[in-house]
Amino acid sequence: MYLIILGPPGAGKGTQSVLLAKLLSIKHLSTGEILRKAVTDGTSLGLKAKAVMDAGNLVSDDIMIGIIKEAISANDAKRGFILDGFPRTLKQAIELDSIMIELGYDGLKVINIAIDDDELVRRMLGRGRVDDTEETIKNRLRVYKDQTAPVREHYMQKSAVFDIYGKGNISEINSKIISLLKGK
């Protein structure tokens, strides 16, 4: 199974991705974790990405597309994966479509977690991350609405998009996703 999990920052994409990857025995690919590790390790990618991430903006499409192509081409991704944090722009989505065709992967499903802005700000401020200031969070939400929300529309025309409302506890949201994936 090949999945993308979409939703604004703080919607629970990372938490649900980890749970789904374990439950479905597929690889979890979090671009946020990949980028944070690069920053911590001081790699050239990390140094380029740090300033952009600190401002709450998105890392360039070319860097992200390269990271994802490499990750989903790996042997442990061939039987399935869940992408958490990618694609974030329409260009990334179009490039991912091409990569999927090139690799012979079929049946991509998109889970979209929708949630109110006020709830998102509350959740993100409660995470305790250094980069989660109210100003940065509001900028991330603006960037999401401008650049990432159109990705959902792209996949509405190409694949099965499963929309869920992301309010509730972790297990309730996970149950909603599993039910949708099973067609219930």
C-alpha cells in the first residue's frame, strides 16, 4: 500500500503515520524527521534547510524531490510506504506522480486530515518545540494554505482521497483512517 498523509502542521500527520506504518507493515517516511536529522548532523542539506525551516517556510522542491525519490526507490519501500510531509507543493505532487510511474508503483491513496486553525495553534504551542512560536505557527498555516492545500485538489482528480476530521484522541482518529482505508 502506498499512502500520502496530508493536513496542516499540527494535525497529527506524524503520529498517525507512525501508527499506520506499524499496523500496515509499511515504511514510514517523514520529511520533517529527515530534515531535522540533517540539521542536527550539520550536513550540507541541513545547513541549507535550517534557515528556511527556522522561518517556517518550505525547503525547495528540488531538494525534497531528490530526498523522496531516493527514499521510495529503496528496497524496503517497494512493498509499501506512507509519506508524511511530502508532497507539500503542486510541483512536488506532479514529480511524485512521475516517480511512482517510473518505479511501477500503483494505487496511491491520500489521507487528508482536516482541523480548525485554533485547534492547530493550541496543539503546536503545546508540543514544546523551540521553533513552535505563535508567529512561526501562523506563518506555517499561511504557507500550508497557499502551497500545500492545492495538493489535495490534485489528488482528488488522480487518486482516492480520504478526508477525515482530525479532532479527537489519537486512537479515535486512527480508527477513522483505518475504516476509510478498508472502505467502511
